[in-house]
Amino acid sequence: MTSAESRSYAQVPVLPPAFRGLEATGVVPLVAVTRGGDAEHPVVESVHHGCLVALSGRGQTVLEAGDVTNPVLARSALKPLFAVGMLRAGLELEPRQLALACASHSGGPEHLEVVISILRRYGLEPADLRHTPGMPIGVPERRALTASGAGPDRLHQNCSGKHAAMLATAVACGWDPAGYLDHDHPVAVLLRASVEELTGCQIDPGTITRDGCGAEVYPLPLVGLARAYGRLAGAPEGTPERAVAQAMSAWPGLVGGKGRDVTALMKALPGAVAKDGAEGVYVMGLAGGACLAVKIADGASRARVPAMLPALRALGVEEDLSERLRDALPGPVLGWGEPVGGVLALV
């Protein structure tokens, strides 16, 4: 993006007439937020629209809501797919390092220690990272860093594990690591190929843009994202896909952090591989290869996990589901400190 284009985004107060994508959203109501009423007749305060898909281990659609072929930006849910490509290219990481490479971590000391270990394993230093500096996304971690008087940096930014792995891949393959974020760098080409192969979807070169951290991101059909996570969760032993799934499932606290729903989900569902993405994205593969994906159209994170409950039930995850996922679900809606409503699935 040129500096002129950047300025145009900041200066234009309304959407231009030819805004791409707005005319065909294909979304449906997925989640309601209630306040007041009773169990039979709750008062609906807000509704979150979106798309949802669940596929069996054989790839058959068992639940679908909205247009799941409509392209969405997966954001950080691309990280495990990137990791598969990096392993295929020759990157070697311990399981906990691999989990951190797939993470949107909270920015705690345990996360930073693993990021640094990835870099040093390949003769790199934190100064080699080129992504956008940031504060921790974990609430206690952010408070601790703020209290220390420190500001945004690259290690605490939630994507630092992914970027450390991208740098390490460049070194492992004999490529210049300095330009690892360039669109024509071999690392970027490698990651696009991995995403295309795992999702079964072709990336339109005209749609390639930047995520907040500086890495590439591109629109992909929601059903393709779900399919890719099914391949991770159902992959045979000894494959890069299986290595990624096992690392994430074994180290859920490194993939997210304390109090994070992605960590709680993988703890509650053994063998599952799950990843959250910004602006209302969630993708999950279950042991055996069943999978699901959700995109909340307005980007609300509170709606993502409730929207997934019908998909999990459709895939046979029934027993005490709400109780098992209690730590991943949003709390009740409060009025004067007392529960007066909730965030409820509509599908």
C-alpha cells in the first residue's frame, strides 16, 4: 500500500459507492443477546449475524448457516496452516515452540521465553523481528507491562511466535531472513501454497493484503477453512499436519493464555485443535477429522463460541456441552450485578 493509499483510508469518512464485498454478505442470525423476560420469552437486545459450517470426518456437511462459500479473512486462524508449510519446508521445532508458532499469545513470560527460544535456535535475535510492535492482548499481562512503564514492543505482540517461525524458516531454507515479510519472498510464497493446498481453495492475487502484524492475509471460503482444520485434526502420525495439531492440543496455554477461550476449548475437548481470529473468526478440528468454522459478520468476539455450540452438537459432541465449555463461553448478561440474560445461539 502506498502512503497516498494509507492517507485515503484515514481521510474518507464514508464508504465509497463501489465498496467491495458489501453487496453480497450471505449472513444469517447466529447469536442473540438477551436482557430480561423469562426462559420461554426472553427479551432480545442484540443479534449477531454470520456464517457457520460443520463437516463430518468424511467431509460431509452436517450443519450450514449462511453462505459458507463466501470469502472471509481468516486473520490469525491462518497460523496453523502457515506452520504446516514451514514444517514441510524444513523448519524444526519442539512441540511447545510449534504451538507458539501457531499462537495469538497473551504476552506472558512463558510465551516470550518460547518466542526467544525459537529465534535463538536459528541464530536470530528479537531485533530481527519486523512485525508491528504491540501490547499484550492478555488483560493481566497488559496491566503488568503498563505498570512497569514499558510500551509496545515486538516480543509482547501476540503474533511474535509466528514471525519468529517465519524468520527461522528463512534461515533453515537458506533464504535471506531480512525480507521475510515481502510479498515475493520465498517464505510468503511458501505460506500461500500451504494455505491453498490445505483449504483446497485458490488465493486471488488481487485480494492479498496485510494483517495487523504485517503478515499476509487473504479472503478464503469459510468451508475451506473448516476443511483445512479437519485435515489437521485427522492427519496420520508422522505428518506435519499431525505435528501441528498435537502441539496445539498439548500446549493450549501457549496457543492463547490464562482466561482465553481458545485455551479453554482445547482443554475441554481432548484432541481438538482450535484457533481464534480477529473480527469474529473461529475454526476448529475435532479428533477424527470432523471440523467447523464460524465468522461473525460484525466482528464481535463474544458471539463466536456460542455460535459454535449447535455445530459441535451436530458433530456429536453432546454430553454436558455447555458445562464442559463453561470457561470458554461468555458469562451471563448482568443487571445490577445479577444475571438477567445471556448470549444464546439461534441456529
